[in-house]
Amino acid sequence: MRYEKVTEEVRVRVEPHFSLSESSPGDGAFVFDYHIEVTNQGETSARLLYRHWLIHDAAGEDTEVDGEGVVGQQPLIGPGESHRYRSYCVLRSPSGHMEGHYTFEGPDGRHFRVEVPRFDLLAPFVVGGEESDDEVVH
């Protein structure tokens, strides 16, 4: 399933996947990777400075993650350009969700917030779906 949201002329698309090959359900480790595409639909460049994630695990654990950029980068995204990356999280249960936001900086130095849509993390044996991609890039 793909999730999408546009804020401040920046579109964020997320596609999460369960990774059976990296998971260890018997040990309570369920690995989900997610592919993100950030597209600048505005008329000026913007730099992605920070990320903020809220990760909810159905086992009752909530985690907040803050950091600079995404996967070690603070990309400058020009008008009409996209930045794509993959990352992952590990849950103690086969289901949960993530949501958050990015902080961008425009060419005038103004900081603005771009929302990441809430997306579900569901192992296929929980929802009866199919595993579409079990490869995880760390």
C-alpha cells in the first residue's frame, strides 16, 4: 500500500513493506522497511534539514525519533525534483504505524514543516496479505 500527503508544495509518498527475511517473529522482532519519495512541487529549492518520527508498536511501545536529515543526508531538492530513500524500523509485534514530519529550509532561510502521512506497518500473516518485498537495506 502507498501513502501520500502534500504540505507546503512538498509531496511525501511512503510505501512500507514487511521483511520476513530480516524478521525473527519467535524472538519478537518484526522488521519493516519503507521507501520514501519526497518531491518538491514548488518553484524554489528547499533543503530537508531534520526528521521527526512517531513509531507506534501494537505491543504498547511508542518511540519518538529525531535527527538531522534522512539516512545521513540533508538533500537540497530543486523545483520538480525528488529525493528517494529507504529505511527501516523494528517492532516487537507484527503491527503498528509510523507518522511524522520533516523540517525544510527554503532559499530565504525560512524553516517550514512537511507532514509525513501516517502509514501502517502490518505483517502479511496478520492481515492475510502477501509479502511483496522481503529485502531490507540498512
